[in-house]
Amino acid sequence: MGSKLSGKDLIKLGFPKNNAINIALGQISRYRKKEKKESVLKEAKGVLLEPSKYIGDGIWGKLAEGLIDPVEVSFQQLRNTRAPYSIFGENEIEEEAKMQLYSALKLPVALAGALMPDAHAGYGLPIGGVLATENAVIPYGVGVDIGCRMSLSVFDLPSTFIKGRESQLMGILSDHTKFGLNETQKIKTDHEIFSRKEFNEIPILQQNLDKAYKQLGSSGGGNHFVEFGIVRFSQNELISMDTEKEYLAILSHSGSRGLGANIAKHYTYLAKKQCPLPKNVQHLAWLNLDTHDGQEYWAAMNLAGDYAKACHDDIHRRISKALGKKSILKIENHHNFAWKETVNGKECIVHRKGATPAAKGALGIIPGSMTAPGFIVVGKGNKESLESASHGAGRLFSRGVCKESFTQNQLANVLKKHDVSLIGGSIDESPMAYKDINKVMSLQQDLVEVIGTFSPKIVRMDR
């Protein structure tokens, strides 16, 4: 901007001396700072004169809302009592994770909560935490990796297909999967998701469109993976698979990449500004769904979830093509997301941060570690868990502790013992870092029914 625009400039235009000025300056700084001062003031004047015309606008909608219905930002006090909650596998969960849930349950918007047996401490909600809120969405209740999910493709190929083809299958994973910040697919896919109107209407999405296009079909670092393994099914009317057979399958775990991370960062910043909380719970700041920012985050979150699915679909398509086989069954689920659901007869927002949706009849996948089995499950619709289950085994040791405590030789020995080949991976993702998945599953028998297992055989992770 030629010369810096100030609050005095807006007051001269006729802006009321309230929070609308702060909103206007914030939006201008974020989206119009390279424009000429005169043109920005002209736009701002238009909003001031007819704010109703700008409701829903990506840049000026928030200001229009503030002019029509001014809201004073006030410090939010926690309640003295907790909303109702349940903890599954309490003796296996660290105290810090429980305390994080207890704090979330005291939010004025909290209605109910639950903690899954794989839970451990995180930011805002603990990993494995579930929280129902009234007309409010907490960006850190969803998490940074919006739409992080599992995807399983099963092929009409026997488990014996792997024998003698280990090198070929390792080559397929090496060639057709990309991980971390810098790796992307050389041949890009022009997916229909990039035509979604949200990319044009919401500035933060528009700014991340190029990144999203480049990263489609890739996976994050950390505990994200793509692996070949063997699936076995037990009898269940939801899946008509031969229980006498063992099938080759692909299982992937990843989310919405840089797109989701930038959405989380942007709207967490806005939530903290609008919803000041005590320092120890500031990551639990929420956005009211009746506001411009709340509606915008909801739309961006849902787009990020669909983008995460598109990434998995692209990965599976590439591997299927390399195998020369189409899958005969696909099962998938988010585990970092928020949904509009009914709890105790009331519509609310259910946040699952590292938790698998487990409504009655819902299919899902709960992975183990790179050597431990994963489980194909059907939800039982348990109301006490807010129809949720664990999203994995859960960490037993932090990344720092793993690096200090375990060696590459130990990891190699565990892989050899379980006949698993690893491409990439790191010591902080070793099987020793995780809880016993079988014990975790035993603690949630009231939440899900196991109808199949996935045994990893060739695992690809970030290097």
C-alpha cells in the first residue's frame, strides 16, 4: 500500500469507533496490503454503506457482519464443573491427556466428551479425545492435519502373491508414493476437487490452491504410511468376502497436507482473537458457527477433508495401475474431523481428534504399528463414547524418548522377527513407540466389532 492505512482513515469514512475498525484493519492487512490506499478505502466505504451486500464475501464478509451486528470480544471463563464424559481404558492413559480432556469439558460450549484407549497428550484436545460442543467448532479440536484418515483397498490376489515379488512391490511403493515436505508426484493429477467454488470464495484456500495441486497424491511425514499387507475377514453381513481366503491389500494413512495445516493455523489465530481463554487452555478457542469465520472454517474444513480423500484415492489409483489390478473392496474413514451429529437428542458439533467414527454399522480401520496388525471394524453406536473408537494403538513413548532409548539395530530385529520390509521410516516410529494394539482393542469391545485384520508386510514411510 502506498501509505499505511490507519484506524483514523476509517473513522474519517464514517466507521463506528468499535471493533469494526479492528476487523477492517485485520482484513485489509491480510488480503489487501499490496493494494493502493485509495482503492482499499473505496471498497471499505462500499461495505460501510451497504454491509448486507457483503455478507458471505471472502474478504469483506467478516467486516459486514461486524457492522450489522457488533460483537464485543470478552474473556471466556471456564465453568467450575465438567460436562458429562466417559474414559475407555483409563489405566492405560497418561494423566496429562486426561487433564486436557477435563479442561475441554469445562468450556462454556462443551456438552459431552470421551477419551479413547489410545489417548495421549496433544494440543487443545488430547489425541484420542472426542468433544461435543453447542454451535461451536474448535480448530484444535479437529487438529492440524484436517481430515487425516485411513484408506484400505483390497485386491482379488492371494497373500502368496507377495512371495518372490518383494522387490517388485517395494519398487512400486518407492516409485508411486511420495512423503514429507519436499516430495511430490512428478506427473500431477487434475482432480475435480480443484474446481470447487470454495477455492475461489475463501481467500486462505485460494492462497493454498497451488500447494494443494502440487501435493495431491502425496503423504505427510511422521506416522503417515502406505503399505502392502495381508487381509483376513471374519463372517459379517456388511462385507461379502470369502473368510477362507487371505487377500493382498494396500493401507494408507495421511491427511490434507499443507492445505489443512494452513487452514488450522489461520482459523486458530482467528479463534484465539475472538475467544480469549486462560493461557493453559488457549488452544481450545472456538468459532461460533453463526459467525462469518465459523461458517468459513466449516467450509474450509470440509474441503480439506475431501482433499485428504482425493490424495488417498490418487495414491491407490497409482498403485493399482502399477499392479494391473482394480480393487474389489474399499474401506475408509477420517479420524481428525468435526461432524454435525445428535447427542442426547440435541444437534451439536462432535470433534474427533485422533478418534474413529463408530456409529452403528459404520465401517472403519484402526491400524497398529509397522509390525502389529490393524483391525477392520464395525461401529456399535455406543453413546457413552459419542459413537467413537480409537484411531490406532496410540503412542507409548514420545519421539524424543524413542530417539534416546532405541537403536536402528533394535528396529531391524523387530522388523525381521515379523517378516516386514521397511522403506524409509525412523526410530521414533518404531513398533516399540506404540501401545499394544491388541490390548487397546480389548478395551473397546463395547465400541466396535472386529470383522477383519490387516497384517503389514511392506511398509513405506517418510525417510
